[in-house]
Amino acid sequence: GAGVSQSPRYKVAKRGQDVALRCDPISGHVSLFWYQQALGQGPEFLTYFQNEAQLDKSGLPSDRFFAERPEGSVSTLKIQRTQQEDSAVYLCASSLGARGSGANVLTFGAGSRLTVL
Amino acid sequence: GIQVEQSPPDLILQEGANSTLRCNFSDSVNNLQWFHQNPWGQLINLFYIPSGTKQNGRLSATTVATERYSLLYISSSQTTDSGVYFCAVGEGVAGNQFYFGTGTSLTVIP
């Protein structure tokens, strides 16, 4: 597609529910990133994929967070047993991912705003 | 990870004024990008600038990698420039681990 698409845009969950957030990156982009942005803060890195391989998941805050990108395109971020502190905007970004100038320019989606009650 | 500090945290400008935003980072990087987050939350890439100077219309940016800082210049500011400006730096083999600063919140008043 023309841009990075995320769904749902807004999600309200009761504490303890599982949620799944979807990211559809720009076609042909090798690299895909998930970020978490709390109110008034900068985005914080969660995880990074190169094609279907999850090369870095050091930013995932707990084992309740899980991300996958099984066919190297669409990615899903799953949060199990949601807690109130999980409330945030979850941003997905993609980049070409190849070496060379500008290949790692990030294009962000509009984000998924999660509110846990 | 790399520490990224941005200044000033908040800035209010009269339309038409110029401004300079600063980004300091704690370690050597091979990727640096400036973003504008509009009031609806969308992050837009402004510059990919690991070193050197670039200009795009009323915006320009300079990164001095050896001194670990980058500057974003906004000239003749417009109300549509309002929002939060983030600097993000990357390290690693392909600069894939990005760290964001806390941003500069800019308000341009007519």
C-alpha cells in the first residue's frame, strides 16, 4: 500500500483481556518496528523484524507482549492479560531495510490507541 | 541504550518567527532522523541526516556526528508547524535500533 496501515485505530479493553493490534507495512519494506508511546513521551522501541525474522525484542516490557510477522509482511502485536499500564499508543513503522543512504528512513502508521479500563 | 536529549521542551512562537531545536545524543550513531508529530498523532519523517546539512523548504537540519548533536531549523514558522518534533537516533549494524528523545512541543500562534 501507499502507507503504513494500522488497525484498530482505537481499542478499549477491560483489564485481563487479550488484544491484537495489526500493522500492514509499505509493500516491499523489509524492516518493521513496533513502538509504544505513552502520553507526553517519545516513542519507545518494542521490537524489530527483518522480513519474518524477529531480530530484536529487547523492548518488549513483559512476556505478556508478543509480536509476529509470519510471512514477512503484515505484523501483529498481541498483548495478553492487559493491565492499565499497557494503555498507550502503539506505533508501527517500516523501512526498506537495505543498506545505503536513506534505506532506513522510517515511515510510521497512524497508531493504535489502547485504553485498558 | 543511547540517551537522547532534546531542547527546549516547549516553544511558543509568533507566526513568521524562526527557531532552532536541538538534539544531543550520548554515543556515536549511524542513523539520525527528525520527525514531526502533528496534533492528530501522526509521525512524519522530516529528515534522514546522520551527518551534514540538508534543507527542505523552510526547514533545514544539521548533524555534527563527531560532537553528538543535531539541529533543526524552522524559518518563517506557520501555524501548521505546530506539534511535537522528535529526534531519533539509530545504532547497530544497519541503525535498526532507534531511540527517541522526549521531543520539543512547538506552538505557533497567528
